[in-house]
Amino acid sequence: MTTAQTFNSWLTYTKPNPRASVRLFCFPYAGGSSIIFRTWADSLPTAVEVCSIELPGRGTQMKSAPFSRLEPLVGALAQALFTHLNKPFAFFGHSMGAVISFELARLLRKEYGLEPVHMFVSGRHAPQIPDPHPPIHALSEPEFIEELRRLNGTPEALLKNAELMQLLVPILRADFEVLETYVYTTELPRLN
């Protein structure tokens, strides 16, 4: 069984590379899709196989309900990725993806004795630092959209498109709920 021939709605290999020596799993930001990583394989060495994560509610998982809590999301991801962790692997997560990849790495180490050879994160403070901003996931729709506008991460043309926002607001709300209900727990450091 090769990775390129195995369909898994959680994973997208834009350029399958079974000869790669390391597999890089890429986790998107809130509201993001695996498509944001589609060109990464063109810019990385051939020793790296890029595998982007497709979270429920978008892309190949459009019909699946998005998760609103981190723990079940990470548990489902661990099961979906397990057979693809058959070679050295690394994680890259941006913003919400940073939190997901961090907790997934902790779960894989604890439950399966597996861990990434490297973890890259961006766009997010350290997990033990509480978010100083008030939660927005439960705001009324106009307030929620206004808060998205204030955060400046969603294009104005999209915010003004009522039809697209009907599709995106439930996904964004769920993603914000994942982040806003996340509680960091301390673990003992790993000893080699």
C-alpha cells in the first residue's frame, strides 16, 4: 500500500513522493483549507514529501461537520494519520494549526510512542500563555462578522458576500471555539 494510492479525506499529497526521507504534515489556520499548502512541494527539497491536512467542513471534508473542541479533533487526526506515520515526519502549523499540531504531537508521543523529528509553528503564542482576547465564537452573527473584520484576516470582499459567509461562518465559529475553549495542561518534559 503506497501513500499516493490511499485515499484519506484528511490528507492531501499534492506531489506524492514515496522516495522522500521525511513527510511534512501541514496544519492550516482557522477557516483555512489544505489548498493553502498546494505549492509548498515546489519550494522544498525532494527529500520532503508535503502532506497537508484537510479539516472537517472544508475541501474533501466539506460534508463533515467541523469540530468545536480540540481533544476530539486531535484524537480523530491521530487515527487518520497513523498509517501515514511510517517514516520520519515533521509538523508545520500556522495559528490554529500550531495548537492542533502541538497537541497532536503530545498525543502521538503519549499514546503511540511516536513523535515528529521537528515541529514548526507560526502565528500563535506559546500554548501555556492564555489568550488575552475575549471569546468571539458565541457572538451574534453581525458581531461575529464585525470581529472577523477587526481581526483583519478575512478579505473584505468575502465578508460582504452574504452567500459565502453563510457557508463560512459555521466553520469559522467552530474553529474559534476550538481555540477559545482550549486549555493547556502541563506535562513532564520528555527524558531521553
